[in-house]
Amino acid sequence: MAAVTGLERPLSPGPARPGRSRAWRAVVFALAGLYFLVPLGASLWYTIHTPTTGVSFAPYAELLTAEGFISSLALSLALALATIALVLLLTLPAMLAVRLFAPGLRPLMEVLCTLPLVVPPITFVAGLSTSLRVGADVLAPTPFWATLIAIQDPGFPVVLVLAYVVLVLPFVYRSLDAGLRTMDVRTLVEAGRNLGASWPQVLLRVVVPNLRSALASASFLTLALVFGEYTVSRLLGYQPFAVWIVTVSGSRGQLSVAVSILSLLLVWLLLLAVSTAFGREKK
Amino acid sequence: MRRPAGWLGALPLLVFYAFVFGIPLAALLAGAFTSRGEPTLANLRQSLEGGNLTAMIGSVQVSAVVALSGAVLGTFLAYAVVTSRSAALRGAVLTASGVLANFGGVPLAFFWVATLGNSGVVSGLLGLPSGSLYSFWGLVFVYLYFSVPLMVLVMAPALDGLRPQWREAAANSGATAWHYWRHVGLPVLTPALLGGVVLLFGAAFAAYATAAAMGAGTVVPLVTLKIANALTSDVLVGQENVALALSLDMIVIAGLVMAVYLPLQRRSTRWLR
């Protein structure tokens, strides 16, 4: 899960160079265009054309009635929203507290929040499923056992939310860190406190409005990552959107490619939303 | 600000982290070094022999080839974009890179299956032999679809940081283009280049969803597929701890590679201001 959007950077025109290199540049762009656009076109054609029936948009119409489409989509959305809420609730107070009161903890925070990038998701899920299995044995005589079972409820697997928070932590941390750099947190908080605002008021009415675009970009990245997440949910045995696509691909190839096209569109829209969130900040 | 208990705001995150990230890692370590409750190195030994070793080597090979070729292709594309005079083209390529770099996983697999798979649209036109996509080079070709854009995102700011004055100064001192790149351009870009290679390697090394959705595991052995098989299979009883040992091997490799990346990132930001 690589999440570098590249949209944060200002689009300044590059240094002007003599035109003699125009030919090689055209070749580079042509090859890149071929490599990146052909699969898009071919996939679209694959979904709408069959040798027997010709061109038809049936796979897209079938989507809505396909078994499991709506429920897996709803599960993914709910997981994404819960992940966004939890990750922001955990990281924002922590980052503020470290900035304001414990600057010495900052390197630790940075290491902790980067570590999930080093640990491949599949190894994390290997450890997670082991600890769930062992935990069920160890906790069986205690009341915690019921909690452990409850978070694995297939209707809404809280355990996936917990795992996703860990996976998106590096991206959310970087995004919020960049946002906090652009404002003078200490002065703003002190001013708010001196004017008699309570801590929740300072947080909600001073800090959050100033961080709007960083929060938005963190949320959209989380949404995009959770939406496409396959490894953890598949290995823990749940069926959100990405797992459903693979399940359905066995019997209905066209349908799975159609859904893939739609999910590319979705990622595109989300990243556009991120870039507009950043664009607003610059004004 | 006098508020001695202020750092308590960080406590929920730290507690959460210890539970949700710390416990699984501890379980992974403990499991990798035990078998039926007895401490042992047998799991690690097993994770580095036979089919497991082949899978590990396969993963490293795919990732290395993807990282190196993706780095070269991505750098050329980034250079073409950065030196292009059209701001619209630049904006379009960078936006598209942002989307495609984040577009891995399952949908990517189905795009390529529809394009170059056995009943794919383009493979029919080209008359590709059946199974071309499900090979080492097929997998590399697919992984480049997110690796090249990722490299473009890494290199575009670095290339932007090459000041035209440096080139002019070099030219005025009688340097040829080769001299300029050899003594100025490449040394300044090296940290970003290496950082990009590491990032690409890490992304390809950890990738599981794409390979699994393509069903590439039968032809190209990958360690991620091995781990998944051992975890989900009912047939291979007692393989869980070998899967944990394999996971540990993966983390060590990814950690070593990342350890190269972090200091480099700091060095490259120094020059590109």
C-alpha cells in the first residue's frame, strides 16, 4: 500500500531546455502512454464486448443485482468510516500532546508511526491471526474472551478496523505532521486557553479548523486504502469489497473487470478530492 | 505551558499501538522460535530451505528487477515531464502518477488479466502464447504499473531541484553534458534515486493481493503467497509457525532495505531546498 499522492506539490513549470531533446521526450511519452492507457482501454473493451453477443453494457447493469455486491460495498464503507474516526481520534490528540508538552517523545512517535511501513501487511496479519488464536485459548476462562469474540463478528469485524488503523498510521501521521507544520500550534492553543476556552473547545474550534485540509487528505487516503485492502481481510476470512471482487471473478470475469474499472475511478475521484483540499489551503 | 500531565494525550495511541501492533509482533516472534511449546530454531531453518527458500529468492528477484527497471523508467519519465514546457502535460502526468501509484492490489490484477491474460483483448491481437502473463516477466510487467508512477513521484521534485544555474556554471567552465551529469546531476540525484529504488523494492516485496488475484503463485513462487497458503490451508497442519518464521525473514529483509532508505531521505532533502 504505497500512498504518495504527489498532488501536494505546486505545479511550477520546469526549467526551460533547448528543443533538441524534444524527439526523445516524445518517444518517452508515447511509450508511457501506450503502457499506461492500453490496459485501461483493453479492460473497458473486455467488459463491454463478447464475441457472441457483441457490444453490451450488461456487466455494469448486472452489478447492482449481483449477489454480495451491495453488502460487501457497504461493509467496506463502514470499515473505512470507522477506521477514519478511530485513527484521527487516536493520532490527533497524541500529536498535539507531543508537540505541546513532550517534544522529547517526538522521535519515538515518528519511529512508531513509520514502523508499520517496514512490516509488510501479510506478516502483520500472520502475527495478528496467531495472537487471536492464542488469545482465545488464554482468555477462555476470563470475561475478556467475549470481547475477543465480539470484535471478530463477521457482521462488522472490529478487528479489521484495528488492523487498518495500524496500516494507515504512517500515512495519517505524515499528513497531519505536514498540516501541523504550517501553523503555530503553541501560540494558537495558548491564545485560546488565555481567552477562557476549555480544552475540547480549543481542539474543536481552533486546531481542527486550521487542520481541515490535512484532516481531509488523511481521511481520503484512508478511505482509498481501506477500500482496496485485500490482504488482511482475506487472511482473516472476511468479505469486504476487494475480497468480493476476487470471489466473483471465478465465475464472472467480466463483472470483476467492470468493478475494477469502477474502483479505479473511485481512487481517481478521492485523490482529486485530496488535491482540491490541498489547493484550498494554499490560497 | 504548565501542564505536567499533558503528554497523557499520547497515551491512548501508545496503548492502542502496544495492543494492536505490539502483541501481534510479539506473537510472531514467539511463534517463529517455538514449536509445540518448545523453543527451537527448526522453524527458521525450515523457512530457509526447499520451496520456502525458492519463494524467498523469487520474491527478492521480482522485487529487485521491478525496483531497478522501475527506477530507470520512472526517472526517464519524470525527466521528460520536468523538462516539458507544457504545464498541462506536467499536471496530467503527475496527477495520473498519484492515482496509479496508489492503484495496486486486486483491480490491477484484473486489468492485466483482461489485457494480456489468456483470453485477454491484447494478447489475442498480438497472438501471445498462453500463460505469458503468468510468468516472472509477466509479473514484473504488471508490478511496473504502480512502480513507475511511484518513481515519477519520487524523482519529479528531485529533478526540479536541479538548478539551471548549475548546468550553466558547468557549461561556462567548459563541461560537456556528460561531465555535467557525471559530476553534478547524478551526485545530487543519487540519494533520491536510491531512496526510490528502496521504496519500489519494498512495495513489490510486500505485494500480495495482485499476485494472489492473478493466480501467479503456481508459476512464480513468492514468499507472500507461501505465507498466505500456510496460514489458510487446513492440509498443512503445524505450518503456521513456519509461516511466522517466513514472516520474520521478510521483516528482516524489509527492515534492512528500509534502514538504507531513511538516512538517504534525510540527505536528499538537504540539497533539494
